[in-house]
Amino acid sequence: MVTTTITRARTKRPHYDPNLQDGIAIGERRPGEFSPVDTLSIVRLPLVASAVVTVAYLAVYLILSIVYHRRWDSPIRAALGRRLGTRVGWRHHAQWADPFSNEVSGGYHGWGAGPDASLWRQLAVNLAHLAVLVVIGVGPIALYLLVAFAGVIHPVVLWLAVFAFLPIFALFWAGRYRWDRD
């Protein structure tokens, strides 16, 4: 009868490496391991395709901004006014002093409740206007940036698009430009 002796080899305990996690460096994956980043950057558009998609998206954002101010703004304000029981219209919000410096803020155009409206109704009108600005004004920009930062849009086109979004947002949504508003 032959007996074999199994001896355990002495191994040195590995030293601590902050870049290793279970023996795998941070950022590396085990073979066959799923990563959500892989699904986000499935397609990276080339420069020309990214430019075409971005120009089309900017055109849609510009058209959305124009259509909102010409057709959707009045019905939304009228519905809100009926719901709150006060007139909701565009008004110029005056400048106010900054309590922490000697600066004075610039006035802006925004929604305002009628002069007889209570403080709560004025607050509701201001919050509704903020919601419209976030959803319709900032939402399309945030959606584009989400897609772009996922790696779909070429980085050069992304930088150009950011500078193209700024004037559209400033013109239509920042409250400085005055449309024919009631």
C-alpha cells in the first residue's frame, strides 16, 4: 500500500495593495463579468454622425422653445390661474439687494400671480414656473448631456453643443428676453 502525504505549501500572505480588490485591480473585470458601463457605450458615433445628430437635436430644442412661448405658455398659465383662482401672467420681477454684499441682482421676466393673490398662491405660481423651466427648458439639455456623457456623442461635438445650448437657453428660458407676453 502506497501512502501519499499531502503537504500544504507555505505561501506568503500577499501584501496589501489598495488598487487590488479580491486580487483584481480596480477597473478590471473577471472574464465574463457584466459591466453596466459596457451597455451604455454600445455605440460611439463618429464625428460627422455626432455633428448631424447634435444639429438636429439643437434645431428641435430651438423649435420646442419657440413653440412653447408662442402656443403653450398662455394655456398653461390660464389653466394654473383657474386652478388657483387668480390671474397668472408675465411680469417683471424687480431687482433686489443681496444681503451678503453691496450687489444688486438683475431683474427678470417670469410668471407672477395677480396683485390680490395670497402669499401661498404666489409661491404656487413661482414653483409652477420653476417646474416648467426645469422640465421644458433644462430637461432637453440634461437629456442630451446624459447621452453624450454615456459616450455616444463625439467629445468635440459635445463641447460645441454645450456652447450652442447656452444662447438658446439664455434667450428663451433665463428670463432676460421679453416675448409679447400678457
